[in-house]
Amino acid sequence: MFKITTKPLIVILSICCHVFAIKASHIDTTASLQIIEKAILLAPEHDKATANYSAEVIIQNQGTWNRIPSIWRGFLKKEGVEDSLVYQSESYANFQVDNNNSYLFEYKAVRNNYHAEPRADKYVNPNFYKAIVGPDAISPLSEKALYFYTFEYLGTGISGKTPVYRFKVTPKHHNDEKVFSGIIAISTQGYWLAEVDLAVRHYAIQYQIHVNYESVDGVYLPTNYKIDVSGKLMGFVGKYHYLAKVWNYKLGLNTPIVRPQENEFREVYNIQERNFEVQQFKQVMGTLATNLQNIWSDANIASGLKRYDKVVLTTEAKSRSEAWWGELKTNNEYQMFEPNLPISAIEKSSLPAQPDEYATYRQANLKFGVGSILFSRSYFWGNNERGFYPHEIYYKSPVLDFNFNTVEGFVQNTGALYRFRKARYDWFEIDPTWRYSYNLNKSSGTLKLRWKTQQDDFSVTAGKFVSQYNVDTPIAFDLNSLSTLLLKKNYVKIYEKEFINFSLQERISNAWAIRSSIEWARRYPLENSTNYYWINFQNNDYLPNAPDNKEIGATQFKTNDAFLVSFQVNYRPTLKKQYRNSIRMVDLSSSPLIIFKYRGGLSNILKTDMDFHTVELGITHNFPLSINTNFNYIAQVGTFFDSESMTFADFKHFNGNNNMISIGDVLTTHRLVGFYDNYVWGASKKFIDPFLYSTNGTYVDIMTMFGFRKFLISRLNIARKLALREEIFANYLYTANKHFNYAEFGYGIDGIARIFRLEFGYRLENGVFTKDGPVSSKLTPIIRISLNSRVRGGVTPEW
């Protein structure tokens, strides 16, 4: 009989168990990968299956501004917006979805505590079966998911009543934007999504998305949505919560929703004008709420799927009692809305109504005070029952438009625009402007009459005023004042003209537009009148007001008469569209902008002196090359005909700026962008002297920029936290008269202190590197500081 000791047996069993565990682990890893691959393979099929149904939904929204900068608080309070107050709304609807991306919503109850008129909340339903979710984020079930994500198998479990496989989703390349991280659960039967708990960052906005799914006749459909949004910009800090519960699904209705014909929709034209401070705030505020609804919805406009929403409010929707709401939500865990929660020092009933779904601002009638003299602002009066005041006076403060140049010395502009508004975006205005030069003791001014609608903009302007040579991309007078007084470098070059101008802009659609003008002008040359400065930087003299030019040398001209005409056609060929009731909306950034221009001086009319003709064809667009890279370009080619009788003012001038702080034109297809969403990389012709290369011959001008979210320093955690971006630019200019080739390339860091961009670059003239100044002995990079595009003003697309 053998004696068996226990110690060796334990060792042997331990080794066997370890080997078995290694083998089992290998099997689990392989099997888990197969589960993910199977879910990815079936995602398009599941996407098609989750349509053609009806259901009920209750939607709740809640937003809070944790901090509003003190400079905005007084103004925004008059708009009904305050920090630390809770803005909330909720809606209940029956809805139907067909197989053609069409939705029919019948809202039976709506309420909120911040609009004068209750509105229906949009149904936000991010669809993770699609390859791209929200703002171009990569879905964990995308066909490219295995390239972007690591899936860690967490084991089996139960989600609701469904047996599931659980996976931890981790970005492979440690990106902080447009890739998700978190947990997903996949059903053991059919490989459907059963639960999603994912986070993603898009610029300075953080999204946390939680979705639960339940089986309805074998198809897993979403039943609960919870989306938390938080972000900050330029001192604004806010958070937003979205909740939705969907139930009572009925599948297979086979009843398509009737869509109107294309010609039955009317387009929304983004041409409304607002004060800059209102626009800036709305861009920040809209990012947390409205853009969530527009971007994260199933088949959002950027996807190219032509979603159609028909929204109907029943007659009793706005008058439901608290008892009715309480009964609806008795068994509902979503109790976020608090009916008696105070919202503002201003009662919402006293705020102007907002009947237009796309009018997202109110007009605050401010009281007169010291600030009324120091700062430009609007004053309104009249009946505002339609959501706007019919009468407005906009006072243009001379304090905000006080500058200095070497021709006029210290100069100020002021005026008081009167506007009579027939509808929200339909008005007539009288706009007088007075300009006064203290150094010359001289006044000048203009009077502008204008009629503007959503599609038409007609104006007549007359007077005597100064004009820069490059009127398309002028140098900012205020920044030129600083460079003149502090650096003794005056870049603004001006002449004076007596003129009358007729201008018409016609937006035929969001795809087609025309712009034309006719002007008679008597143009006078101007010369420097002062040598005044604050700092005698580098002990240089001021340059003459007539700039140098490589083609003609001195650019002085004599007083002349000109009859000038211009015509421009704009076309966006590939616009993505989406529809809501009778409205057609477009994504302007989805298409390149093609521009044809004609400009000429006609001597056979009114016997004027100028006789020349020029045509130009241009194209511009910005689009992503990858998840971390944007590409932007603008290209134009043009030529002159009969260019013998013209002055330097009629030359083709290029977008250039020598100021250390540049606010030149943006390289983009449109200007209606939020501070985060649809962000575009700013660019201008960095190093070109504004007038040195101006031409009256054939020319080619190309600007390109690559914007990176992950390149060199942007790979660092600290850089991502500071929202820094990187760029590489390359620009080219050719002028045929002198066979001149100019190129520049460089590197930049965008988002410094949120508003600046620092650029380093080199330039070549006819293939030879040039230095920043004649005293430089080494070829060192040229440095420029620019305002980044996230803080540029303006809401009108560049047409």
C-alpha cells in the first residue's frame, strides 16, 4: 500500500488548473472577439429592423448655467437667462416611424418654465447601429470599430430581462474626441444591443449616453435614454440633461408617412442679423441643448439621410393639468420636471412670444444709462405680440469705433440706425453714419437705405467716405491703430470717394445665390497727414499711404470718375437636407461653395475714366480626412481684360495681413457655426503684404490647411485638456504679369487661451527662401498670432 502525500498532489493539481485557466482564457478571448465581429456584421441588418413601428414617448430636458461671466449677466438677465437657475421642459407624444427615415409626431402634452410659448421637445435617439453617430463619432458597431477600439470581455449578465455579453469599450489610440469609452451589452440571442453606457468628448463638450433596449417581437428597441452633457467656454459653464422613455411599441405597420413634394417645402435661410453679444451667447448655449437634438438624433442632417419629421400639437397639448401629468408619470421613474421651480427674476409671461420655431432669441429693451453712451446697443418699442418689436434704433457708439491712422489721425464713427420690422426677418432700415477726423478737422458720412427679407437684400448707399483698397478683406482699423501707435507700422491704405451705390443680393435657395452692384464714384487720392506715435519702434518712418507694388511700383493715382459694376453667382452643389413639417433645412458645410465673379469699369456710360473687365472662378470647402484630421482649401483663378484704363484701387488684391494679431478671412464654407460644433480651422494668407503682389493680370491663388486633433503636442493629456489643436498650412500664389511664384508653409497651434492661434512658417519667392526682414542674417521662421475661428463674429454665410 502506497502512502500518498498531499503536498505534491496539491502542486500537481495547481499546475493543471493553471494550464486549464490559460487555455480557457484563450478560448474566452477568441469567442468574445467573435461575438463583437458578429454584432458588427449584423448591425446594418438590425438598423433596418428597428424601423416601421409606432410607440409612445415622454421627453424631459433640464439645463443649468453654473456660471455666466459677470460681463454678460445684466444683459442676459433681461433675456430671461440667469446662472444657477434650472431650465426645464417635457413633452408627451405618440409617434410613428416608417422605413424611409420619416417620423410622425402627435404631441399631446408640452410644457416648460422658460419660453413664453410651450414648444414640443425634439426626440433625440442616437442610433449605434449606424457607423457614424452624432458629430462624426465612430460607433462601437461600425465596420471600422476594431481599428478604433479594444473590446474587453467582462462576462455574461442580465440587462432588464435579457441575457447579455458585457464588453468594456476602450479607444485604441487614446483619442479624446469622436471615439467612445464605456460599457455595451449584447444579447446572447441575435447579437442585438441590449444596453449602452458610453461617453464621448467633442471639443469642450462631454457627452454621457445611456440607452436601455428591450425585445419587442424579437426586435430589440430602445426604451430608455439618458444623456448628460457638460461643457465650458470663455467663462460660461453649463450642464444639460435629456431623458426619454419609449413604450407601447407596435411593429410592422406598413403605412408609409406621406412626405410633401420637394417644391412644397420652404427653406430656412440663415441670414438673420443679431447683435454680436446675443449671437455669441446663443452659440454657447445652443451647443448644450439644441445641437444635442440636431446632431445626436437618428439620421441627423450630417448623415445625408433625408429625414422628414411631421410634428403636430393637439389643441389640448398646452393646457394639461398637473393632475394629468402626475397620472401620466405615476409609474415613470423620470420625475425630473418640477412644476413650481422658480426660473427667473423676470416672469416668463412678460417675455415676448416666440412663435417661430427657428427664432431662438428675444429682443431685450434696455433702459437708458451711462452704458448707453459708452457702448453700442439697440432700443425697441411697439407691440411685440408677434415675438418681435416692430421698431428699433441701434445706436453706434463712437467709443467702440475710435481709431487712428496716418492719413486722418484720430478718427471716430458714429450713427443711429432706425429699423422698421414687418416680420422677424423682413425689415426696412435707414442707416446714417458720420465720420470725423480730429487731425484734419474734417467730417464725412454716408446714408444707407435698405430693404431686407429672408431671400432679398436691396440697398442704396450714398455719401463721401474713405475706402480701403482691398474692400473684400480689409484690415481691421482697431488693430491697425495698435500697430501704428505701438509699432509705428500703419498697414491700412485708404482713398476717399464720393459715390452712390445700388446693391442687390438674391438668395434663390440655399444652393444658389447672386450678388450684384452698380456704383458711380469720384475717387480722390489721400496722403499721410501726421507722424504721431506712442512708441518709436525700431526708429522707422511711416510708409506713404500709396503702397508699393511689384508690377507698377508707385501706386499713386489722380482724381478720377468710375462707373463700376459687379456680378457674382454662388452655387453649393451637394447640400445635405432634412425636413420638418413644411421646412427644408440644409447643412451648409456639407457642400463646397463654387463662386463666379465678374467686375468691371465701363467708360461708355456717363463718360467715366475707368475701362477694364475681370472674371474669377473660385471654390472653397472644409471636410474631414479622418477622425483626427480636417482638410480645408480655397482656390481661385482669374484674369483681366482691357486693363489699360484703371487705377491701383481696381487691381486684384489678395487676402494678406502683416499685423501681429490677425483677424483675416476664415478658410471655410460657411460662417453659421457654433463655438464647438461644425468647428472650422481659421486661416488667412499669413505672410503676404496686402498690396505688394496685387495684380491686373492673370493669377492663381490657393490656400490649404490641415487641422489635427492628434499630431505632436496634441497627443499630450495637458494639451487635450487645454483644447489645443495643431495645423499645417501651405499656400501658393502666381501672378502672370511678372511670372511671380510665391509659396508659404508652416505649423500652428490653435486654441491658446481659447482664443489665439500661434503660427510659425517660411516663405519662398520664385523658389528662394526669404527672411522676415532685411536686417535678418539667419533664415528664421516668421511668427504670427491670430484670433482663432471659434470667436469670430458674424452669423451670415459668406456668399
